[in-house]
Amino acid sequence: MERKINLIVFDWNGVLISGGKKNTILLDLIDEILEMGKIDVAIWTSAISKSNRQSIYALFPHGKLKFIWLRDHTRKDPHEPIGSYKTIKLLDDIIENAVINAEGKYSYDSVLVIDDNIEKLRFNCKESRFVWRDAPDEYNRLREILDI
């Protein structure tokens, strides 16, 4: 059975924005995906600042993205000591969310989460995570996974 991605979730800091600069190649890809209308797009960042939400809305007007989640939707890394600020992103939080997944179309096979830090994604199945390293071949590999 061929895998069909229904939702692609991008990290903000380190993937779409890096060193204060926009990753135009990925932002253009998101515009292309949104225009096609076959794959939902979301942003999930572990950043604390609410200004990140404003920056995201400046690029993506309200309603274009499936959701925007900040740090309050991540979980504390269970392998870190008390007081650590390290977090993880669990796919369960998307799939089991009655609002986000009201139609039941998102599953472990149909969601792809992109982050620049494998540590944040390590508790998810290998097929649902994509570690962005900003290498030229990564963009082509991502397009291949998305079948676009």
C-alpha cells in the first residue's frame, strides 16, 4: 500500500525560519501545497514567544493552516531532569485531538512532522518524522515523500 500524506507539520525555528532568515524554498513549497489543496499544512514550534504566532500569521493568513501550535502543545522530554526546558513533539497529540482530527483522516501513516532536531521527534515512528538539515537533496526527498 502506498503511503498518502494528509497533513504535513513544519517546525518554525530552524526549519521555516533559521538565523532570522526565511527558508524561501520551503515557504514556496508550502504555498504550492496549499494551492493544490490535497495536503493540510500546520506549524508546530517549541518556541515560547507568542510573537512567533504573529510572525506565522504574517506569512500565512488566518485559516490557511490547519493549526498553529506553540510550546504549550509540546511535552516535557521525559529523559531530562526536572527544570529542563527540553521538549518533545508526539504525533499522538495530533491524531488523538478531537478538534484537529475531527474527521479522523490523520493517522500515523498520513502525517509527516518536520523538525531540525531529531531529539524532539524521536518518540514517533520513523516514517512520520523528517529531520530537516537544509541540504539540497532534502528538498527533493521531501517532494518525493509528498508525491508532488
